[in-house]
Amino acid sequence: GEPSESLMLDPKNDGMVWGGVSLEYEAAAGPTKFLVGTEQGSVLLCNRKSKSPSDRIGAIYPGHHGPVYSLQRNPFFLKYFLTIGDWTARIWMEDLKTPIMTTKYHSSYLTDGCWSPTRPGVFFTTKMDGTLDIWDYFYKQNDPTFVLQVCDHGLHTMSVESNGKLIATGATDGSTTLFEICDGLSVPQQNEKQSIIQMFERETRREKNLETRAKELRQKEKRDAGKQTRFDFKDENEEEKLKKVEEEFFAIINAGEEVQSKEVEI
């Protein structure tokens, strides 16, 4: 068979095609929209129904220092999505080009991750040192709430069942481990949904303010550079004028000396 449609991942329209590693599609977020994690460490927001092929890639979210191995929208707040790459997990808001929240840098490479299907503030990550981290942002954001050493081999992939209790992990040695987590990490907490969206919105506002400030600074630098260019151009014009006046001055002097020498000879 053949695919019904195809899209070249050329976000800058310069002929350099990017490699796709992970994919996220959620119909509720937009039936024609999907996210692609790339080898280059960026996430691409794509729209298969754009008016022109060049507009099918609507936004680029750069941030990771290596391939984006996992990518998933928050099942409760679809504008927010989780990415896994390099040594960090990052949370993004679709309207911003920078992450609103980032985990600490781990000593071991992260390989996979996903949101809890039952708790909006909980997500899971796996690492190359064989550990599974469970993050509960409802209680703390700086460190994982629970760390489990699953095996001595690197964990490569994971999946959580729909009730949020059972987790399966796959390791690089081909083994699969299935385990059950406690109710505290799978049962929704009181006021959790409201608290998490308030935290996400607060961090979104902070990032928007930082982005606006950075934009203002870039515009100021451009204006200052333009002024300096005009001053440099003005200086060059003045130097040319001075040089011309100097040449005319010496030409007059030389002409006067020649007249005097002729008078002396006579």
C-alpha cells in the first residue's frame, strides 16, 4: 500500500529535511493538527490542511540538545504537552516557543515518558540507568516524587494503562516489567485539576513576559545598530569632505608657489 498523504519535514524551506522521531496526534486538539519530535531536538507543529504546502509546518519549538524521544499532550489540558529528550523532560504551551517548565538535568539520558491518564499533574519518565521517575507536580516540582530502580539495564520505552495504576516498561535487554503503583499516584487529588491549570497558566504568563522583554531588547539592539550605521556613514562622508578640502587647499598652495617662481625667473 501507499500513504494517502506525505509531508517533508523541511521547516525552514531550505532543502534540509529533518528526521522525525516521535509523533503526537489528538483529535480533540484539532483534527488536522499533529506534533512531530525531531532528531534535531525541536518539535514541529503541523497542519495537514494548510492552504499551501509551505504553511503545513506552523511552529517550531526548539529546546532539546538531542532527539525528542517522546511527545504527548496533557490529556486534561490539550494546549500543554510534554517532551522527553537529552537529560530533561519539558512542558510546553502550544502558543509559546519556549518551555514553561523543565525538570532538572539528570546524570543519565532520558528515553521515554508520558502523562498519567488519571491525574493532570503526574507524569512518568524512564532513563538509561534503568530507573523510572514519577513526577507529581501537585506536590513538588524540583524532584521526582518516587524513583524506582526497575532493572540494571537501560529502560527504552514505557506505557501506562487507562486507569493509571499499571505501568509497563521495556528495557534494552528485551525484558518487560509490569508493576502497580499506589492510589496516591493514580487517584485524582482534591482540587488538583484547578491547581495544576493555575500553575501552568502562571508559568505561561511568566514565559510570555520574558519573551516580550527579550523581543524588546532585540528591537532596541537593532535600533542602536541602525543609529551606529548612520553615524558611521556620516563620519565617512565628513572624512571624504575633509580630504577633498585638503586636496583643494594644497592645490591652491602649489599653484601660488608656481606663480611666485615664474615671477622670480622674470
